[in-house]
Amino acid sequence: MPSPHPRLPLSRRGFLLAGAGTAAALGLAARPARAATGRRPFGRYGSPAARLTPQTLYVDPHGRGDVTSVRDGVAAATGSGRTLVIAPGIYRDTIALDVTRAEATWIGASEDPRDTVIVYDNAAGTPKPGGGTYGTTGSATTTVQADGFTARWITFANDWLRADHPDITGTQAVAVKVQGDRGAFHHCRFLGHQDTLYADSMALGTFARQYYAHCYVEGDVDFVFGRATAVYDNCHFHTLDRTDLAGAPYGFVFAPSTAGANPRGYLVTRSRVSGEAPDAFYKLARPWVPSSDTTAHPSLTVRDTHLGPGVDPVAPYTNMSDAFPWQSQRFAEYRNTGPGARITVPGNRPQLTAEQARSATRATYLGDWAPWKEEC
């Protein structure tokens, strides 16, 4: 997605010495010793000698599983219905789950997402070995195109930093791009800066449903974006501080690009938005109408959610392009709380009626698919 502030270096709580690939650089895996020395790297999920199911592969960076990398696990898990049980570790690689690998499940074996980290450091403007650059989509550390994907207790990250690459203007750096239908993420973390979580679909005319429950997402510019029908249930969105900017806005939490024919875009429910930036330095959202789909009609409903002081209560929404003002999009709120949810200017944040809110539920958005029934 376009950056309003190209070539701006960012800093973040010791997250990131780009390319370092260590727990210290990421600030994520708090228990690396357990990953290296634990006698049961797969916990209650068994081991290669006593498999969870015949369709299960075990990933362990120290050679105690079937393969030592997630990428090799995906390559070996051909067909549909395969499970990867992933031992604690930092897996530095790019990974793509194509459409032939439907109904796949990835499980972080320790049941703590800080222990199992999939990370890489490509940006949109990073040069490709064969020429050209990766672009926003190509920057993704993990790409999920398969339908029916489920992930539990995993961190997906992109640790590319603007400050380390002042010559690169394409600063979008995606942690995960999800395009398949029925993609579910439970107790996962998504870490990056610009364009962290790309909740999308395979094609303009394809509606992809996604569900994120008890997840943590952090970033700065448009760090939750795309055209999927996505429900964020009991999630925590965290805005990052930026020492490179003199004033607001530092960034934007949501940037949906919902297709005009799709009646439902993003639903955020029972969640919270926190941050490190000064008060009112973030916008809650701006609509993304990409050049590839000028008929897009971005849709976002935020309800029953606590908005911290980092969200601007006077002007919580703004335009990405003056040709597509946010007032013309499908933005709404309902019963939000916190200093960032205050209604200070009439008309600056549309509210659902009680009757409308009865249709703004995860069941309405996801139809015959109820992934919350499978939560651990």
C-alpha cells in the first residue's frame, strides 16, 4: 500500500536488528534455552515416534523431528489435511502455502506464540535476485493461499526496518498475507511495521472469510489491510512509536479494501487498541481503494472495543486518496469505550443503531463457518 511517509526510519523497543535472526533481536522468544535443551520439544503433541496422526509432520530446528524448517515441512506435506507441529525456535525463511495444500494446520508445540517465530526481512522495494523488486505481496514472510488453513500459537513477523535501508522507498513489509477462504488464527502474533497483516483474497471476485481470535497485531502504517471478509475477535492491536516524525499522524490501524460487491469487510469485536505513541497520534482507519480495483467500497465495523488514547478522537478516520473520501465508505462503530472512542465532533464517527448491530456479528460475517467452536 502507498506510504505517506517514504524513507522514514523507524525504531521499536529493540525489535529489530534486521537480518539478525536471533531471539534478542526480535524480542520474541523468551525461552530459547527450552527450545535448545527441552526433552519434549513437541509437548502434548507427541513426537515423530508416536505421531499425533499419520498426516502429521514434526518440525524442529535441532533435528528431533521430521524436518528442521517450516519451509521443508510445507514442501513435504503434500496434498490436503496435513498438520505441522512446530517446536520452539526462530525459523528465518519465506514460506508459501499454495492452493493444493488445503485444510492444513500449523501448531506451535509449546502453546505460547512467543516460542515459535516465523520471520524474514523483505520489503516491497527490496531488490530481487533476478531483477526488479518484491512489491508489497512479494514482501510477505508467509503467504497462505490454501483454503481451510488453521494456525495456533505462532508468531508471524517481518523484521525489515526503514532505518537500515534509507535507499529503499518501497517500505511495505508484510508479515503474513492470507488469501484463502476459511483461514483461522488462534492465539497468534503478527509483528511488523508497515502492512503487517494482509487479510486478502485470491482474486477480486473471490470472497475469502478469515477469523482471528485472541491474536496480537502491531505496526504503524495500515498494519491491518486488504479485501477479505475478516473477523477480529478478542484481539489486541498495538500502535508503535516513531521517533522519526515531528507530528501526527504516525500511522493507521486499519485499511480495508473490500470489493464493492462484498457486503461485509472487516469486523473488529471485543478487542482493544493500545499504543506507545503520543495521545491522538494514530488514526483508527483509512479506506484503501487500490488502482487495481477503483470500484472497491471499503468496509470496517469496530464494536465493543476499547480504543486507547493513541487513537485520535477528533478525527479517527482520514482519506488515503481525496478521490475516495472515507465518508463515502462503509465505516461504523458501536459501543466502543476508552479515550480514543470519544465522540467529540458530530458526524466524525458513524455509529450503528441497535438494530444494525444485531447483524454485525461473527456469525453473520462468516456464515456457515464457525471457527470459534474449535478454539482451544
